[in-house]
Amino acid sequence: MSETNETQSEGGDWLPASDATQPSESETVIDSTTAAADPQTAEIVAKIKSLRQSIDNVDTAIVSLLAERFKYTSQVGVLKARAGFAPADYKREDYQIERLHRIAVAAGLDPDIAEMYREFVVTEAKKRHARIAAAGGDPGVLDVFA
């Protein structure tokens, strides 16, 4: 992949000299001429690219894990529907709040971020469980638009 394509695909700070424009106050653009003249800048840009690749890898893992998680919660929804259970399980939710808070603190993550994650997945799982129950136990598609 060429330097220009890499930059465009990651929405990066690195532009070939011919594409350099005056950056706004809220952005920094490093062109290839600037980096060539300043090895320290080139090293920083290379480190940023490497870190962004790591971020992309983590994002891929997160989305894959979310898909796997929702497959499991759909199975729970099928079982709840068969048994006539309600979509919500507030005792489980309380347990998850405490558990994810502990995990976040131990990992050095703001517990509020863990709570936002928990709120998202619980809300989506309840919606799916309700749809599964309404469909007579058919889990359907893992799709928020279903």
C-alpha cells in the first residue's frame, strides 16, 4: 500500500508534501517533506501508525467478541422464552454492575465506561429476548434493526 493510501485509509496526520494544506487549529498535519527533514517527527509518526494498527486490532476483537456475546444472549433468550421467563433479570444485572465495576477498576479503566458498556449490552439483550419471546422462541438475526 502506498503512503497516500495508508494515510487516507486511517484518516491520518501524514500527507505527501504535494497534499499538505494549512491545518486548522484542531488538527496537525505532518507532510513527508517535514518528516524527512526531522527524523524525530518521522519516528513519532511511525509510532502513531503502529499504535493505530493496535487500536484497529483491538476494535476488530471487540466487535467479534460482541457478536459472540450476543449469540450467547440469544441462546439465553430462547431458553427464557421456552420457560416463559421475563426478558429482564434484575438480580443478574445487579451482579454484573458490581462485577464489571471491579474489573474496570482492576484494569485501570474508568468504571463509568464499563457501566456504559454494560448498559448497552443489557439493553440490547433485553430487546432481543423480548423479540425472541414475541417470535415464539425464534432467535432470528443478530441485527439491531430486526
